[in-house]
Amino acid sequence: MQADAASTSTPPAVRSDAAWQFARMARDYWSCDRKWTVRGAVLSLFVLTAAQVGLVIWVSYWHRELFDALEDRSLSEFLRLILTFVLIFALTMGVTALHMHVKRWVQLDWRRWMTSLLLDEWLSHANHYRLQFSSGEHDNPDGRIAEDIRIATEAAVGLAHSLLYSILILGSFIDILLSVSGSANLPGTEYSVPGYMVLMAFVYAGVGTAFGLLLGRPLIRTTNRLQSVEASLRFGLARAREHSEAIALMHGEPLERRSADRLFKDVGRGWDRQTFAYLGIISFSTGYGTLLPVFPILIAAPQYIAGAMSLGLLMQAAQAFQRLTSALSWPIDNLGELARCRASIDRIVSLHEEMLELEAQDRQKVTGKEKIELQQSVHAELDIRHLQLASPSGQVLLDDFNLHVRHGERILITGDPAVTISLFKAVAGLWPWGSGVISLPAGHNMMFIPQRPFLPEGSLRAVLSYPHDASHYTAPCLHRALECAGIAWLAPRLDDHDDWGRALPLRAQQRLGVARLFLQQPGWVFIEEATDAFDAKDEIATLELLHHELPSATLLNISLHNGLDHFYDRKLVLNRVRGGRVRPADAPGAAGTTPAAAAATLAPAARTNNKLLPEA
């Protein structure tokens, strides 16, 4: 039974608390191998934030003394306050600069750690490939790693700092406001309300926060949607850039232009929805902020007029009221940033959970499902037992396939491309749909050559040495490999840097893939139509050189070209199962049959030692 692609997705309930999952990831960063450096930086951030609050409190008392000095017309006190302000100014600049440096270090270091974590998950066990066939929420994983981690870490540290700052301000200025505002009688009564300005600050901030949260509720949803469509636009444009040559040859620019327009229209709709979500909260916030400096003076003015409060106390009370309400208004003031941070956190956590799910599937079979099991053989042989291959949609492609390959054998594989390519990917561990056991040869020294090799940007030396380091091979070895592959003319360019996937034609790219064989000398080689761009003469010459340069290597070659049978010990013709039917358990090709018989069950004819086998 094939592994259903949908089974790789995590139920929505698993990710309902993305913030908690993200907090667990943050906890792992707190306990990483550099934990004392991290903890020291975070502690420094806390101390510097407290210093910022201390300076704000000092400024509050400085304002009180300044207005009292102005009211008393005291020149000496005024000059002393100027000198004090110079000290406050210098300390504020120094603390702010140091705080920014430490905060940005924490943001970058946390981003570096989390990027490394997700890259390790994404680029291990072929998760980056398998993720394409999972139905979970993991679109544009590269964008999530590059952009959403940046947004989440920067915003999280910034929000944590502003929240801590607001809490410290709240505690400090409640005490200040209580001490300077005094009491006031309720209108028409003799009932006195002590610290009435503190109560009014809570009422003012509470009403503002309640209305702000109500008006800003759609913002998180629209921000998440906008970030998703923005990522889709970036991906679509990057795809067009990567395939620009094919698009140009086929004159597909109009279609790509319409596709880009469609993606941008999605961005426009997402932008408009976010704009409407912003309208209410921005309008309310503007009025809320405009009233804030005036409101405390209005409610404290009667005490000043009555002579119960000096001008300095009035201004300090007004300033303390503003600081207090600003601290209490932290949720509404940061709603937009909270929405942006939460949207990125959701995207990071969903990707992280999807990759954890893939790893869990590697450790054990999914309940009620089967999968293709890869294991290590104790012998230098490839053994495939009762293999069933299916398409991602569930259609059976190949059923009850058995194959035993001894070290040094040469096997030609032909037939239905959907079947041959899925077999190639199954042996490579990239095809999860199906069941059966694939025992890989001891040492696992296998090299898979796809139809179009991956050519990373960089020096030709690095491209040829891939996936090993460029310094792994000497120049004579590189020259020999290029010569055997028929591209010795590239030898003078070993240290040139270029986008080789664009600079070279397909035939030269395939020759580079073959050159890696001559260079790395693997014991087992599995080729997927990697010489289909060669002409017949060049392909024959390449196979002859492979026999000469890798005489003991095992070769399994998927090829649709004729006239190559004499290079191989066996020929397997793999045809698709008709109608997705399952063969009976006692059908020919069960375990224990000869390799030739196993091949015969898969096709009307097969060859062993160039002799035609009878029809199964």
C-alpha cells in the first residue's frame, strides 16, 4: 500500500498554538551550546532596559524641578538644571547606543541559530524534495527560512524589549503619579478619590486597548495572507529567472507576464484587505494619541488653579500620566508588529512541524500505512524484495518487483518512464509511495546521476567536485575526468566562476555529470537517462570508457536508446501495471526466483547475456 501524501500533513489542531511551539524553539536556543554567551547578552539587555527606565524617571523629576525653577524665576537653579541635563543627555545616548548594539546582536544570533536549525532539517534526508509532495502548510520553505525567521526573531526581541520597558515604566510611574496627583472629590459629593489620576489612566488605556483590539482583530489574518501571497510572487519571479532560457526559446514571455500579473493581483487584494484592516485602528489610534497629551492636564488643572499643585507637579503629573497610559497601551500600540510577528511564527512553526513529521515517518511506519523500507545490506549487493511503486495519487505503477544485483553487474533498464524513474528515486530514497524492502549494498557507495545534473554557481572545479569540497581532488584528476567525459576543452576554465547551468548547453552539462563518475570512482552507479543528449557514437564511447575506467563498478542505467544491449549483462523492461491491479502473491517473480525471471514478470520480454527470454 502506498504512503498517502496527505498523511504527511499535520492536523490543524497540532499547530493551533504556534506561539507555544515557537517558545519551545526559543527555549532550545536559550539552552544551546553557547548558552552562557546568549544568557549574558539577554541579561545585559535587561540591565540596559532598566537603565533606560531609570533615565526616564530622572527626566521626569528633572522636568518637575525645571518648571518649579521657572515658576520661582531662579536663575542659579536653572543653570544647575542645565548642567544636570547635559549629564542625562550623555548617559541617554550612551545607554541607547549600547542597548541597540546588544539587541541587534541577540536578534542576529537568534536568527543565525534558528536558520541553522531549519536548514539542517530542510536539507537532511531529502526533506527539501519530499516536502514538495506533502499536503501541509509549507509553501515557499526557502522564503520562510530566509524572510520569516528574520521577521520573527527581530520582531520577537523588539516586542519583548518594549514589553519589559512598558512593565518597568508601569511600575515606576504608578508610584510617581500616586505621589503627585493627590486626591480629588467626585463632582457633587464630598467623597475623595485618592490617586484619581492613576484610576483615570487605567480607564483611558483600558478603553483605548479594548477598542483597538476590537478594530484590529482582522489585522493578523490579513497580514498572514499578505505575507503568503508576497512569498508566492517572489517564488514565481525567481522561477521565471531560473528558467529564462527555456521561456525565451519557447517565447513564453506573454504567459509568464500574465502569471506575474495574476500573482501581483493577489498581492494587491491582500494589500487592500490589510489596508481596510488598518483603517479603523489607525483612525482610532490617531485620535487616541492626539488626546493623550491634553487629557491629563485637563483633569489636573483644577488642582493647579486651586493652588494645591505647583506648576512643576502639574507637568510631572501630566508626563507620568502619559508614560503610564503609554505603557498600558502596549498591546494596541504594537498590534501591527504583533500581527506581523505572529504570521511569521505561524509559517516557521508549520514548516518545522512538517519536517518533524517527515522525520517521524523515517523512524517508524505510519499507523495503518506501509512505506518503502530502505535498509543496509551486509553484503556488497542490491536486493529489492516485493517492491510496489505507486504514484502520489495512489495508482499502482509496479507491483511485487524482486531484483537481486551482485557487485560488478551491468544492467540496462528500459520501459515506461514513469516506472523506471520512480524506481530510480525509490532506490535513492526519494520515493515514499509504495511498499517493500530495498537493501542497499554494504558501504552505500552509490552515486546517482540524474538526467540533468545539478551545477551550483561557482568555480568549475567546485562544480566538478560536487558534493565534495573543491580541494578534495588534485588538478590532474580533474583534467583526467574532463578528458574521459569528452570535455577536455573546459580544463583551462577550472578556476573560472560562472552560472554553469546557463553557460553550458545540455550535452556539456550531462558530460559534466559523467565526468563526476570518472573523478569520484563510485562502486555503484545508478544513471537516469543522463546521456540522452549524446549522439549514438558519443554514448557508445562513454560506455566503453566507463567499462575501462570503472571495471569493477556496478552499473544500472535507465536508457531509452537502442543498440546498447551488448554493454550489459541483463536488460530489464519495466512496464506499468495495467489498471492499477495488484498481482497475486503466488505470481511469478516471488522471492527466490532468478533475476532473469524477476525481470520477465515485469515485461513481455527481457534479455540475459544478450539472449531473449520467453514471454512471461
